[in-house]
Amino acid sequence: MIIVLDNAISAADKRNLHQFLETRNLRVNEIVGEEETVLGAVGKLAIDPRSVEILPGVKRVIPISKPYKMASREFKTDNTIVEIPNKRGQTICFGGRKLAVIAGPCAVESREQMMSIAQKAALSGAVMLRGGAFKPRTSPYAFQGLGEEGVRLLREAGDAYGLPVVTEIVSAEHIPCTRDFIDMYQIGARNMQNFELLKRIGETGKPVLLKRGLSATIEEWLMAAEYLLSSGSQQVVLCERGIRTFERATRNTLDMSAIPVLRSLTHLPVIVDPSHAVGIRDKVPPMALAAVAAGADGIIVEMHCDPDHALSDGAQSLLPEQFDKLMRDISVLAPVLGREVAHIRKTAPEPLPLDKTKPGYQGVCAFSGIRGAYSEQAIGRYFGETVGELALLSFREVFEAVSVGAAGYGMVPIENSLAGSVLETYDSLFRFDDICIMAGATLRIEHSLLAIRGATLGTLKNCYSHPHAFNQCGDFLEQHPHWKQVFAQTTANAAKIVAEKGSVENAAIASGINAKYNDLAELTASIESSKHNYTRFVVIASRQHGVTLPDFPGQDRKASIIFIAKNTPGALCDCLSVFQRHALNLSRLESRPMPGEPWRYMFYADVVLPGMSREDAVTVVDRVIAELKNNAQGIRLLGIYQNRDC
Ligand code: PEP
Ligand code: MN
């Protein structure tokens, strides 16, 4: 039964309620939802719901009509998201917005085989590595797998490429030699109703990939999931892998309709294994795409670098090129369905040598561009000498470097007083959900026109710079309409290009300091359209790496919050009224389209928290976020931080 609690239930009443249920041999699970908190109580003995309904703090009691209880949607309305961490500080999720793709061979055969497949799989975008070590083969004479040795090779290959690993075990005997090496257990089709195995794997509490039995109904499959859930594993992913029918053209018949059917019956994530479903390599990609289109949360496919010599299931294993093409097709299809494909971030370039001898050394700060870029100047002004700098090729790489821990911080521009928002930064803040804002830094921007010695305004034909800088110098450029404007990665890169080209026809718009760095002449200084030209940067960090920055006494704090207003009349207005009720000044509101969801927007709000201590700020922001939940989804606090003029 589901017991919906009164929002105002006291701690004592809640304790009593737990006790009442547990003494009647019911297993109790508390689920804190967006709007209400419920207790799920399941057990062998039936108890009269009315005896629970009369207890203090209980709003109502709903009996669960399905034979599977903890697996049912009635028990838990929100989707379960199964989370699996990798060794690069990321979390692979099954059941959220992102699609997770698992790839790898049917069976682990050797170190070389695993390493080459893992490399190809990761490169193409798989987020998890599969490989069987204990193979449930139809024939006792077929290759049975490498056993423990296979599990170790799988782990080694996964770790080398940042991929968590999943493997099947066919007997509870294999738990001790596998549990510390793998991230997820697979229960194969042939063992879906091996209830003793289900119970023992459930007790490990580890995530489980539960395949559908060869001839199992959806209800039997969910009953198998119930065994796992009721014995301790909350992290179950269902995998449709084809069922036995009269059709012989394919190995099995892929029951695609199971996906939408499961969606309404259960809160558990569902993925599809097209490889074992069709059994023929060329038929795998279309069915994988169909699975994504039908709403699967991910797919698991078999892949092999030399499938003709694979020790098992070679005929259905994709060649690396086929897998790569499939991943590209999935990433095109995903946004149409409001999804995005999850990725393992590639390791960022090695950080520059660190000078840890500097007093107050705080680690490495990444930025996009080269020495002389405004971001690099912001690092110097904000951190002084206390950080090492890591120069990267794009804002995206900065986010990646921070996310994987190659840099403790990143310095990225977020808005300019003349040119407006830096949209790429806003979009990356949404996409990299493990990134938070630690601080703000405002820099006055003064642009100069730089060229090689001997050049004059009259000799120039091409002007290099970043598009934002062209925007900020619109008045000056209007006087030179015949100049061709050429985009560069940053203003500092523009100066470097002009120096390298060595022609009097080229100039760059960049900070004057770049004249010195590139031995250029400063033809004109202060060419920005207004002297009030400021860029606000933010210092980003990974939540997982947990670095902190010192406070600056006397500076007001600010909170940046992302939310998605519900798609109902007045929802945005209701969201904004939350800030008004708390007498908070919204200093900025930016909206950005949701990837893959036409005409839906997320909002980025900056809220001023004048004179508040960190503790007070956290309390107020917590309250605001709790109230926002009534009218918004996807709420994320980017950070509570101080801004400094640099
Ligand atoms: C496998 O994944 O290699 C496998 C044996 O799958 P299934 O249990 O679906 O046949
Ligand atoms: Mn197989």
C-alpha cells in the first residue's frame, strides 16, 4: 500500500507510523516526492488499510492493485534514475533526460580484444562497457567465458577509457569474485526467473540490468524486478532483448511495444538490446534507432573489432564503424525526442606544470584561448599568482577540464555590458550538470587595434577578432566599412594570427597587452563603442571536486538559479512572484531554448542577496527553491557566490 503523509506530520508521528508498519512485517520505503512524501509498505500479510488511515499524520492510503508492488508506478510516480559513477567524477544515468549507450563484446576473450573494443566504444560515445565472463551458453560445448580473469580484464579496459562496466553472472557463487570489480550486474534472459539468484544479487544493493526472459510476459518480468527491489537493490534497469515467437527470420522478436507499456506500469528505466533480439549485425542499427524512437532510456549493443572470429555471438556484433555510425544517428534522433546522448568526457589536456611553491597556491584555472585573452587577464586579476593557468581551445573544453578534474577552476565569460550574454556559457552551464559557479569577476574591457609595424589605417584590409569584440567596437568599425571581419577563437588568438601573417593588410582587435606579447604596434587604443564596457566572468568548479574560494568581506552575495517554468498560463509569473515574496531583487533573467524541445525554455535567474552571511543566504535560497517547485521543474542552484570588480 501507499501511505500519503500529511505535509505537516510530526517526527514522532512518523516514527510511530514506521513502527506500526514494521511490527506487522511490512517493508517500508520512504519516498520524498516533489509535492508530497509517501511511504510504500509491502509485505506478505494483508492488513486493513483503514487501520493505517486513522493514524495521526496520514493523509490517505492507496492499495497497490498490481501483483508487483515496489516496481509499480502506483508505488512511485516519479521515474527512477539509476546512477552509476565512473572514475572520471561523472555519473552515468539511466532514466533521466540523457540516453545511455552500453557497448562491448558478447564475451571477454583477451586483454587485447577488450582494450581495442573499449577504446573504439568510448571514442564513438558509449558510456558503459559490457562483456560476458560467465556465459550462459545453450550448448555445454560452446565457449563458457574466462570467468574471474574475464571480470578483471573487463574492469581494466573500462577503467582505461572511463567506462563503468556491466557483466552477467549465472550463479550466486560468482558474487564474491565479481562485486568489487563491476559497476552493474546483468541478469540474463535465461536467469530472469532464477529467484534465488535474484534475491542474492538484490542483497548486494548494486545496480542490476534485468533482461526479459525468453518467453516472459511483462508482468512476470516486473515480478522478477520485484524480487530485486524487495531484497535490497533500488537500482534496477529493465532490458528488452526480444522474445521467442513463431518467427524464424530473426533470432527473437523484439517487442518494441514493451517500452511504452512499461512506461505506464513502472517507474524503472527501460533499455533495449537489439543485438540478441535480431541476431543479425545489419539489422541491429535500425532496431536500436527504433528503440530510441519508442522512448527507451538507452541501448546495449554487442560490438567486436573482428566479429568473424568472435568466440560468441559474432554474427550479431557490430563492427566499430557500424557502431560509430549508429551513435551519430542516435545523436541526431535524440533531440527530436527531447533527449540528449550521454557522453564520457575525454580527458582534457595535461595541466601546465604547477608552481606549488607560490604562497596560497589554489590549483589550476582553465580558460579558453591563449595568453593575453581577456579570460586569462580575469584569472590574473581574480587569483593573482595563486593559480596555474591551463589554456584550452574552447569554452566547452574548459567545462570538460573542470568536470574531469584536470583543472580545479575555469574562468568563462558570461555577459558583456555592450554585447550581452555569452550564450555558449549559459548552454554549457545547463549541459554540464556537475558544474557550479564559485565566484564572479567583472573586468573592464578596453580594445585596441593592433597590427605589424609599418601598417596604418590606410593599408588595412582584414580585421581579426572575436565576434563579441566586433560587436563592442561597432562605432569604430562603421568608419571602416571596407575591412573584412574575420572571426578568431579569442581576441588574443586574433593578435597572434596577425603577427604570424606579417602583412600590413591585417589588424586585430584585442587588449593592448597583446601588442607586447606579439611584438605588434598599437594603431589605435580604446576603440570600444562605450567606455562602460565590462565583461562579467564566472569562476566555475565541479561539485564533485568540492573546491572552495575564500570570502571577500563586505561584498554582497548573489545566487544563480536555473529553472524550467511549467508549460501553463501564468507559470513564469508565479515563479517570479516567489522572488518578490522574499523581497529579492532579480538582477538578471536570461532564457535559453531547451535542447530538443521546441518552444520550451529554461530560465537563468540571478538574485541579489544583500548583506547576507553565507548561512542566511543558503537558508533563503533553500526556501525560494522549495517554493519554486510548485511552478517549475528542473530547478538547479548554480551557486551562491560573490562578484568582484577586477
Ligand atoms: C548477453 O548479453 O550476452 C546475453 C547472453 O544476453 P541474453 O541473456 O539476453 O540472451
Ligand atoms: Mn551475446
